[in-house]
Amino acid sequence: MPVAGAVAFLATGWLVVEMREGPSLWPEPRPGVIVLPRYERPTVRHLHPDNGMTHLYGLDGVERPAEELRAGAPPADVFRRTAAAREAWQRAAGSPRVAYLESLPPADLSRFLGNVIAMASVEAARAGHLIDAGQIDDAFGVATNLLRNGAILSGGGPLAQVLVGWDVTESGLRVLRRLTLAASDPAQWEQLLSAAQAARLDPSDALEALRRDAAVLIESPQPIYSSLFVPSQGRRGRPTAVGAVARRLFPILGSTPATSQRHLFAAATLWIAAADPATAGPEADAALERFMAELRGPRIWLDDPLAALLARACLASPRALRERMERAAAVAAATRGMLLVRRYEAVHGHPPASLAEAGIAASDADLTLTIHGREWRIRAGGVEVGPGEFAPSPRR
């Protein structure tokens, strides 16, 4: 056994040396890419009563009623059980200021965003019931709160929070589109149009959140290394074996806080360049994909194991983010287009013959209007809306 162990150790050492030969697989920083956040977002360490995020963080116990509502539970019962959460939701929408917590543990962030998504789905369903009951003003209030809280969430914080804020905003826009089928008063049309035009679905918010996440990633090696080099104690007060091995192995592999930060900074420039519409393209995609392929191989892990682990866990293909940005812009444009077409139809008794006739600016070149008789649809990118969006689903 000792001889076999010695041979295995020598073979492993020889393999490590061989695999570490050659140029580094870590990329050079991509020039001209802004990695750190460009704008100051107000942050706090403790929540305050006048902060909109305080009330959103206070949402709790909403996920189960939302699941029951989707499963066919009586809506009135679900709306009654979520009344306390609704009060927090309304206070958030009416709060005088917004400031974000400096950090939130991943488990807490996931629970918080889960409650937000659940509350938005319950409120969107409640708006539908109000519209069916003819309570247009109350339904518009629900839509307004969805749009305000969506803007609060997407105005700062990590990327996951911004994307959830977009989901909440899109729920509010869908309520506005449904309201177009019930509104008849000119004042109501102006309210709907004003709300749709003010809806916040700004791609720069997602890019700022991406830079924020990148900054957190780049700064993470230092506290991790600090914790590794403080001997962790086992149950009997002795240093644990894992910490001891890590403290010896990382320096052997050439891993230090400075090198890990440098490697992660370079990786973040590839990540952001491929996500930003201003720099994205086939070349930026290819550079990031080549690096991601190296992350899946063994050799880069022997060059900087901690940076490789963090990059593997946090960096993902930005194609999905770019598609989400495009969808957000398309939903906002299609909603505005539907409101204008529906207003024209309500006034004249028939759909407009063209977008220009409905009052849609020529700058909205991506919008298309399709008319078949009295049925019509507005399309923007891959998003299509119209009165048929709210047609009753056939019963099984």
C-alpha cells in the first residue's frame, strides 16, 4: 500500500506538471469593455420604513396560495389569504424612495424573488376578475402597482432581481392590454397609454446588473482565500483536513488572490462584451465560447482552481440574456401598438388600415399590423399581441 501510494502520488505530480506546461488558458482582458457598474445605485445595510424594497422583502407566504390558484383553487379564497401580502405590495408601490441591500445571501434572494413572482401572478389574476366585474379603475390600479414594483425591482440589484422585475412589468403590461378591450372613456385611454409609455424595460438595467454581478465575482477570491488560510476547526478543536490540503495545494498550483482576481476580470470582459448589444457579435460570442470550452477541460483547473470553479459556476452564455432584452423591448413596443390600434378601433368602429393611421410613429419600424376581416394582431420581434390573446381557452 505505501509503495502504491507513492507511485500514484508521483504519477499524479508528473501529470500535473505536464498539464500545466504551455501558455495559460486564461484569456487576456478584452479592451474597451466596461466591467464595473457605471451608475451609482442607492444601497443600504438595513431596511427602512420609507424604502420600497423594505415592503417587497416583507412578502411572505405567497407561493403556496399562488400555486393553489394555478391549480384551480377558488380565487376569492386565495385573494383573501394574500390580503396581508397585498398591503405590503401596495406600500412598496407607493413608497417615496428605493434603496437596495448591499448584499443578500443566495438562499434569501431566491426566497424573496419566489415570493415576488407569486405575488405578481396573484395580482394579475385579481386584475382579470376585476375587469370581468366591470371594475376598470380598480383593475388599472392593480396594473399600476405591477408596473411600479417591476420598475423598483429592475432598477438595481443583481441580474436575477432585474429579470424578475421585467417579468412583473410584463404582467402589468398584459393587464393594460386586457384593459384596452374594456375601456371606453377617453380619460381611461389616456391613462392606459401614459402607463404603457412609462413602463420600465430598459436593457441598460440588465447590463448594469451584469456588471454588478461581475464586480462581486471579481472581489470574491479575497474573502475565500482568507477563510482558507484561517485553520478551520473540527468538532474536537483540531484543524480540518480539507482546509490543510487547500492551504498547501493552492500555492503549489500558482493560485493567489491577485491571480484569481486578474483571471476573473479577464473572463468578465468576455462575458459582458458578448452580452452588451453595443459590442456583441459573432466574434465576441466565439471568444466567450472558446473560453467556456476550456473551462470544461481539466487543464485550466490546474492553473487556477478557485477562479475556474467560480467562473464555471457564475459565467453562462449571454445569448439568453440578449434574447431576454429583445423580448422586453418587443413586449413594450407591442403593448403600445395594441393600445393605439384598439383606441382607433373603439373610436371608428373598425381597425385602422395601417400603423400610421392608428397614430403609431414611423420610428417603430419593427411593428407590423396584420388584419383579417375584423381580427387583427400587432407583432414586434417574436412577440404577437391582439384581442385574440384574451380569447377564452377551449374547455377540455
